[in-house]
Amino acid sequence: MRSANLGIRFLLELSALAATSYWGFATASGVTQWVLGLGAPIVVAVVWGLFVSPKAKVELRRPIRFAIELLVFAAAALALVAAGQTVLGIVFAAVAVVSGTANYVSGQGGGPPASRGRSVAPRSSR
């Protein structure tokens, strides 16, 4: 089950990139179309890489990482709806919420490794 959910999560990540790109190309024209079509997925990739990915550059507590993950997926779902793909956007959002919640509850939801992310109380000096 865990492997399947990790596979679904990876597909959701790729789909978020595709959805935001589709939105940019579908809702604009001319130069703006290219800026949004290429820029939106770059923003998604940067946010994901900085805060959510297993090798995130910025270490955050699991609940905050989970919230950012859901916000990225919500943005992708809204991008699909805005581009006229309402059913696809709703399905994407539903799969993202179920997969993300299962990922978080099972402890796969990321977060800093135990050795780096645990807060350690300072030693008392005697």
C-alpha cells in the first residue's frame, strides 16, 4: 500500500506541473501565454523542491509541509478548473487529498529526518 501511494504521489507531483502549464497556455495568449505556461510549473517545482520534496532545502515541521503540499495540489486543481477542466480538477483534488492524508497519517509525509528535525533540549550544566 505504501509503495502504491508513493507512486500516486509522484504522479500527482508531475500532474501538478502539467496542470499549471496547461492553465498558463489555455488561459492566456501571446507572450503572456508562454510566460504563464512555462513560469507556473517552474514556480510549482521551486516551491516543491524548497519545502516538500524528500530532499527539501528548507526543513519544516510535518504539518507545515503537509499544508504546503495541499496548497500546491489545490493550486493545480484550481488551475484545471480555471482552464475549463472542472471534472479533471475535482478528481485531481480528491485524489490529492486522499493520497496526501494517507501519506501523512502513515508517517511518509516527509519532514526532516529524526536525527536533524527533532528538537533537542539543551543540556543543563551542573
